[in-house]
Amino acid sequence: MAARQFDCSSFVRWCFANSGVFAGNVGDAVTYSQTSLGQGVPWSNIRRGDIFFMDHIGHVGIYLGGQYFLHDSPSSPTGGVGVSRLSDVVDRDDRAYAVPWYDIVDGVVRRLV
């Protein structure tokens, strides 16, 4: 964040911080550290505004509802900050996964608000 660039975890932190919600210190804004924020929620109870983790806790996004989520990833439609659907294929261009996002969801959900 100090370099004025986001990765997925610093983007999530920035979104919540700009809404007045604590989502970790700037220096601690790493995906794994965000797994202990707020309260744990079962995947079956995910709701708009919850953060959830993917790719063996290597990626984090904010659930928007209706199977959509906001995140910062080269695999988003914009190649950065963007909205994806859980059924969208990850890494469409380089075929690193060639699976839908929901196939790499870890099932870890945290509710900060």
C-alpha cells in the first residue's frame, strides 16, 4: 500500500478502512492475517460484505451477493480491481487453472461488520 499499489489483501483492507471498519493494520494487510479478522461464518451463510478466501488462502475477495465478488487480481475482468462471478474461469488467458473460482474457494469466510 505504501507504493500506492494494491494486491488482494491490501485492497480488502482499504475498502473496509474507508468505510470505517478495522480490517488489520497497514503493515499486516496480508491475506493469511485476514483469516483471523471478525468472526468466522460457514460458507453456507455467506452474505454481502463478508470476506472469503481462495486458492489455499492465497487470495481474498469481498462477497457482493448473487455469486459475485469484488477483488483485485490479474484474473479479474479488468486485470486488477474488478467484479467476478464464482462461476467465471480463473486465469482465462494463461490457463493456469482453467477452473471456475468456486473450485478454488477455501470455504473460509469472515464477517467484519
